Amino acid sequence: MQKKLQTVQTLLDALPFIKRFQGETFVIKYGGSAQIDATLKERFAQDILLLYTVGIRPVIVHGGGKRITEILSRLKIDTQFIDGQRVTTAEVMEIVEMVLSGDINREIVSLLNNHGAKAIGMSGKDANFMRARPKDFEKFGYTGVVESIDPEVVNRLLEEQFVPVIAPIAASTEIGHPGFNINADLAASRIAGALKAKKIIFLTDTPGVLDGEGRLISTLTREKIGLLKREGVIRGGMIPKVDACLEAIEQGVEKAHIIDGRIEHSILLEIFTSQGIGTQVVGG
């Protein structure tokens, strides 16, 4: 009986958050271990289904860098990185699109549909939803920077109660252009802003942003992030994550969250509990 009462209390604790967020759009950047580990995949799908069922409108943006590198290695195609970003030659771009749009995207869509959500896959090239320009063609090739997002096609899918699953491939204005490979964190940030999302959530393989003592920082502002960068506390792969959070906040997203996707049901723990489990970035 005690266990049943605890279950009821958990549901009651979550109720205010469910009421507050009903009808809101959440953009979730799906990556890291949560995208690879079989058990974590199942938990992710369950979390998305619960959000969907209680009236929250989830939009999934996924990466797939590890899988791309694996396929390129298998095909004996060289792949290089500069400043942490992949150099995307024409040959590499073909594999990037095949893996992101043809392999990973379909896998996520199938996973969500099998759990009862009504998911549909797309890339930024569909209806020219996401347009980009070269980051630096001489240096990075077909690695791009997002120039514009047209939210209409995604909003229509949300109105029809679909869960959009978006591969970060952008269209070009040039006819016959192969498109651009976009950093998934930055793509998610721009999409969240264009959709006027309530939240953007980044699933990572870290607990969140840590201080100099290795302790989790629960809340960050732009000023605090700037200070921690100057002190070298925020460094390496965490820099593009917090930059993507700040970009989303600048575009009107209320809160950005960096959470540990290695924890089962991490999305629900962050959204539906008072303390949360990761780092939230807020305006002001």
C-alpha cells in the first residue's frame, strides 16, 4: 500500500508542471548514449510518449556523428575535424545525409511509433524548412551555418499531432546543391527559436555544467557563463552546448536545459520535478 501511495504522490507532484506546460512546444536535442544504448532508447521513447500524451508538443532534433564516423571508416573515406567540427567534402556529405536522414532518422521514427507516438521524419531540406550558407567552404566544405528557418511546415505537423523528428541537413538556395551538414546543437537552437518553443533540452553524456570543483551548477545566466568561460571552467565540448542554449534564450525560448541522457527517464526528471537533474540556462 505504501508503494502505491508513493506512486500517487509522484503523479500529484508532477501535476502542476503538466498543467503549466500543456500545449507548449519543447525541442529536444537527442544524442549521446541515449541514442545508442538499447535500454536508454526505450526510456527516451517512453518519455516522449508521456509528454505527447499529456498535451506537450515535442520536436526531436538528432545528431549522429559517431555513426557517420563509423560508416566513413568502414568505407575507407577520410574524415577530418577542425576546431571540433567535421570537414564535409562532397563525398562525406553524401554519407552524412544517408546516415542522418536515411538511417538514424528512420530508426528514431520507428522507435517512437512503436511506442504509440505519431512520429514523422524530415530534414531541413524538406519544403526548404532550414536554409544555410557555407561556414567557410575552403576550410569546412559543405559544413553550414543556418541562415533561416521557416517554421510553417513543422507547426502544421504539430497541429496535426505529429512528433516531428528532424535530421540536421539544411537546404541551399542553389539548384542541384547537395545541402549542408549542420551542427545538431545549433540546428536545435535555431529551430526552437523559430517555433517559439517553451524549452529546449540537450541530452548529453555529462550531468550538466560543472563548476571548478566538479559540482553540478543548477542554474546559469549569460553573465555567469561568460565568467566561467574566462576562468576556463566551461571549456571544450561544453562551449558549443552553452552557446546553443544562449542563442535559444536570445530568440525567446524561456529556458534551456543540459541534462544527463545516461540517466533513465532524465527528461521526465528534469521537467516534472522541482529540483530537476541538470543545468538550466535562463535569461537575465
